[in-house]
Amino acid sequence: MKKYTKNICLILFTIICTNSFGVGQMSGKPSPTREPEGAMSKKPDSVKRALNEIKTREEFDSMARVYHQDTPFALPHAMFVIDRRSKNKIFYVNSQKYRFHKDFLLANYLVARGEDVFTPIYISENRRFIVGTVAFQKPVEKFTFELWEGDLASTDLINLAYETINKSFFEEVAYKPNSTRQDGASENLGIKRISADEISKNQEYLALNVGKAVGRIHIIEKLDDTVEIGDNEIVILKELPISLPPVRGIIVAKPSTPLSHINILAKGWGIPNVYIKDADKLFKELDTFWVSFEATLTEPKIKRANTEQLKEIPVRKKWSRLQI
């Protein structure tokens, strides 16, 4: 019961703190729904809203958006929606045209405007829609599909998604669990799986969102309701949470999917966001110190902030995860 209550608190916090589902951000905070410049083409490759089958790599690319295009870190990915009410009809969404699943659902009258979108597609077991993302993972040269890390999809729903996608895709698509719960729910299904660790096993650094920031280092072993976070902080996270208040920068110490909710928020906020192996240990001596942080595609640049940089830092509030 205690674990269930904690999950509900996290879910409620995510709904309140993000614009992803049509709820307002806190006043003065950048919106996570704002697409970073250059992240998506201004004109989609295809006029089609979605495809019900992907027969070739060219068809996938026509629906997919790509961050860091034409670099070794490119990640082509396209959203999918499975409509269980329509005999498990699948839509491979034109993700250059629509940024979120809800945008596609609303635009195509699959849900009514003003209707709750979050609970029916991420929480309910007897849900109408299963939604996620298909991506081409360059490090392993394979396609994977994944669900939002906070999705409470049951074993049956994960299996249904796996079967539906692999019946309508030109190449085998493995399942990539994004949470301990999803890993456990799919462990005995007998389906092809690929973990984030497998994809990133030879990587010690990955730029999830490039950028520059000046902020105070805050190393967080485990993010819970007792942890206070200032929006002038650069947080180093030992474990990736499903939600986070606005901050100056994000460093994760364990491999992270570029398609996670936290990384989508970072792109919308326009802040540097990287994976650095064992970052919590590497930067232990910098904890609580002010630093300049630059995330490039090839390396991170972190050093103590100078006097001039500190003078430009405005006074900011500190607030806990559940203070709204």
C-alpha cells in the first residue's frame, strides 16, 4: 500500500508539473512542450498523418524525427498508437508533424477535446490505447520500441504491443524496458528484449541535449519527497526519476534513454542534459559548488564558476518535489 501511494504521488506530480498533457507550468518557467530549435524539420517529410504499416526503412524515416541528425549520436524515432477498440489497429505517427501522442489523438478525433488523456493511456489496465515510440538504436544496429518510464502497462499489454508492432514492421523490433516494473512485467514473456545497458555498455558519455549553463551542483542519490531542488541547480542523478522540477542542467550517472520524459523536459527547457558514467563519484568534490557546465556532442566541460559568472546568477527559490 505504501509503494502504491508513492507511485500515485509521483504520477500526480508529473501531471501537475508538465505541459505535456495540457496542464500549465509554474509561472515564469519554460515550457517542456516548446520544441528546441533544429530538433524537428520545419516541413515534415510526408503529408500523411500516420502509416498503419512500415514496409521499408524509407517509410520509417518519413515518419521519424531525429535529434542530432547526421552525427554518430542520431536517434531516429517515431511514436506509435495502438487502438484496441479498433481490433488493435496501429498508427505509426508522423512524429515530424505531431510532438506528443495526445496531439495526434486530438487532431484525429480519437479522443474528445477536454477529455482526460493521461490516465486512460498510461495508467489504466483496461485502456483503449497503447502508446510508445519505435527507435533505431545505432550502437546495436537494431530497432526497439519503448513505453514511457512511468507507464503502468501490464504484461498482457506489453505482449500485445510487441505482437502488433512486429506484425506491421519490416524488421524485428525488440522491447526496451524503461523501468524496473516494466523489466519485471516482460521478463518471462519470451519476447526479444534489449536493455539500455546493452545499448550504452561501451559508452561513458552521451549528450542527451547540448547546451550551456551556470548553476550549483547538487548530487542526488535518490530523489524522493524529502529532497529539495532549486531551479538554479545542476543536478547529478544517480537514478533517473520519472519527473523533475525545472533546473539549470541535468547529469545522469547511469545510461538513460534519450526518449525518457526527463530528457524531453530538458529539451523543452533548453538546458544541457548528459549521461556521464559514474558522475556522482567523478564530481563528488564539486557537490554544492557553483560551476559552468557545457554539454557538447563529444564531451562535457565542467569547471568552477568565476566571479563574473556568479554575478549574473539571479536569486532563485528552492522548492520540494511536491510544492506546487
